[in-house]
Amino acid sequence: MLESQSALRQRNIAASWLPAVNVDGQTQYQSDVAHVPLAAPTGRPLFSPPKATFDTAVRVDQRLFDPTVSAQQRLERAQLAEQQARVRATLFPLRQQVNEAYFAALALQARSSALEAAITDLEGRLRETTARVTEGVALAADAAAIEAALLERRQDALELQAGRRVALAHLADLTGLPIADGDTLAVPRLDAPVARARQESADLRARPEYALFARTRERVAGQQALASAQERPRVMTFGRVGVGRPGLNFASDEVEGYGLGGVRVQWNAWNWGVPARERAALDEQSRIVSADEAALAKTLRDAVRPDEAALDRLRDTLTLDDRIIALREQVSRSTDVRFREGVVTVSDYLARVADLQRARFAKADHEVQLAQAGARLLTTLGLEVR
């Protein structure tokens, strides 16, 4: 829409070089006219123009030299580029919204995967315990406790699935892409681009706001050029043909046709310093743009620091998660064996299962958080997340 609007304006500016055609018409009556106080032998005045007059004419003006036209064209192109850059900068925050929706759905998906492992373990243990109850070597209460725990995990799974559907629907709205409940979201591998971004963050100018600053400077330069062009002379030709009473001979009382033409020069020789002050104001605007650019750079540096700290922390945390899960699995296997032998109670067994599930949940969450921190850092710096 901006391009279409600018194209129409450019056509209007280009039309300035075409001949301008004007039709003028006027009729009037005046109470007195110039006359000579002498009379002819017949008694009539020697010079008596009419009091009722009319004039109808067609006037054509053609520009020959006008530096403001090309300056207006350059300014219009600069304004279009600035407006387009502003739209991109306005839309850019949607990227963070997409990131948040994506990783919200991804976190629920990761938890669902970890929960499926716990459900599978409990289903197997329930079958074994039910068989032992049938054989009379286990209490029915043990099977009931395991079944209750299994049903609770299935409730958790339903809750996770519902939350994931909501997150996917929000993601589909933001992206305009169809996303089915069965679609699997991938964990982006961002180690390499994040490492490069952290090394180059001080010099990166990938945010669309930087392009907007550059386009604004170009627009200001165009306005300065137009202000300077308006101080230069303009040359045009003109022609006029018409009919009037009187015509060019003002002493005549007849209806006559006439024509005239020539060259006109326009130059505002004295403008009271208005263009100079306008250029000075535009210079101030350029300095404001530079100050805004410096403020943005500082804001971005401050914004990425928490993500950089989170990246370092989460990498160390994931290493510990692997060790914690390995230990929890070892404890769970030992408890499982002792539960089969009747050495530990079903409560102890379910407590160890819950510990293992929490450890798996924690790792799943930390993996997603690590990817999300990397994506947030890249997006903050204006880089694509792929």
C-alpha cells in the first residue's frame, strides 16, 4: 500500500514537467473608465472605452528549469523507504511473540515426552503387581496405589496436551501457518549462531531499527536538498490566447481576439533566513536520530546480558541434569527390584518414581530454556532463528 501511494505521488511530481493549462473567464461592469476630454467633429468623445467588459482566455505554462522537481522526487523515494523501514521495525516485536508461543508449546511437548516414559513404567509395574495380587503374593492396595499414580500421570498428560493445543493455536495465529496437534516441534540447535552473535554483538546492526535510522537520515538529507532547491531561480514559458471586449487594445470598444507569450523567471531573492533555519532544524533532527541509535545500541547490550548469563548457567545445569537422571534411574531400578522382593513399600517405590519424573521434567525444561534463551538473544540482536 505504501508503494502504491508513493507511485501516485511520484506521478504527480513528474506531471509538474507537463504543460499546465488554465481557462480564465471574467466579465464586469465599472462605473467609470479612462477617457479624453476632447470630442470629434461629430460630437462624440475621441476615446471612450466600454464600461461593460469581458475576457475569456486559455493560458499554457511550461516549466523549463525547476530544481525543486527532482528534489521532490528524491524526497518522495526517501520517505517511502523510511515508511517501509518503520513498518518492518513495528512488526519486528512479533518475532519475540512467535518465539514465546513456539517455546511454550515446545516445553509442554518435552514434558509430555518425559511423562510418557513414566506412564509406560507405571503401566508395566501395574501389570506385574496385578499378576502378583492374583497369585496372592502382593496386596491389592499396592496395585490400587500404582493404578492411582498411573491415573494421575494420565491426567497430567491430558493437561499438557490441552496446554500445548492452546500454544499451537496461538502460534498458528501469529504465523498464519496451519499447525496440527500431531505436528512435532523441533528443538533448534543454536550453539554455533549464538556463539558468533555473542562475539560480534558489539558491531551487529541487524535490527530493523538501524535501517529505519539510515532511511530517516536519507529523508532528512532529501528535505535539506529541497530547502536548498527552493532558493534557486525557476524558469518557465507561458502563452495566452483569448477573446475580450476590449482585447489588448484597451481603447477599442470592439470584441477582439488576442494572443501573447513569453518567458518568466521566478526567484525568491529575499526569504528572511527561512530556508537556513529549516536546514538547521533538519541538522538537529539528524543529531536526534544519532542519539536514538546510540540509545538503542545500549538498550540491546543491556537486553542480551541476562540471556548470555542464562546460556552459561543452563549449559552447566544440563550437565548436572544428566548426572541427576542417571542417579535417579539407578535408585529407581534398585527400588523396583526391592519392591518386587517386598523389601520396600509401594509408597517408597512411587516416591522414587516421582523423583525420577521430576528429574526428567527438569532436564526437558532446561533444554527448552537453553534453546529459548539462544533464540531470544538472536532475535534481540535482529538475527534469524533457524
